[in-house]
Amino acid sequence: MDPRSIIAVITDTEDEEFYELAIKLDKLKALYTRNQFTSCKEIFLSIEEVGTEEISVCEVVNKVSLVGGQGFRKCNCSKKCTTKICLCKSANLLCNSKYYNSQPCCNK
């Protein structure tokens, strides 16, 4: 459910080898070489739409993800994950860990 692509625009080049990329409202922290991204003929984003605050690719994925981003949360529940004591339930996420004592989780 995480995006496979991030739409970005080239904002600067260094030594004609490294590219600075930016997404809407933020710029990416790292510099990228030409083989790390694919160019597109269509214009989805302009340089005027990007901001100056730096953000990592993982933070971008977390922002645009439908399920909370890369990685996962693991709850340590001993019940059926129906209360806010469950870390996943309290973050409004579905549990992705196996339920203990072979009982089914109610938050899947």
C-alpha cells in the first residue's frame, strides 16, 4: 500500500553528476545520481511549488502512504486488540502481528 514512485522535480545539480530533488512543499535530503530516478515528459510538479525544508525519502513515504509508511508496528497485546491499550489500535492502524495464545486478533 506504500507508493512505488514519488513525483519529484530536479531543483539543482552538483558537478553535473548529482541531482537535488524536491517534492511538493519539501526537498529531499540526499543527492541522487541519474540512475536512481526516471525522468518523465509530463509536468506534474513545478519548481515554484517546492519548499526549502529537507525531508528523507522514508518520511515522504510515511506522509503519502495509505497504511502508515514503511516498516510496521508490533503490539504486545495479550487480549484481542479491541482497546486503545493495543499500540496498533491506538494509532488507528490494523495489527500486523500474530495474536498471542492462538486467539484471533480483532483488529486485522
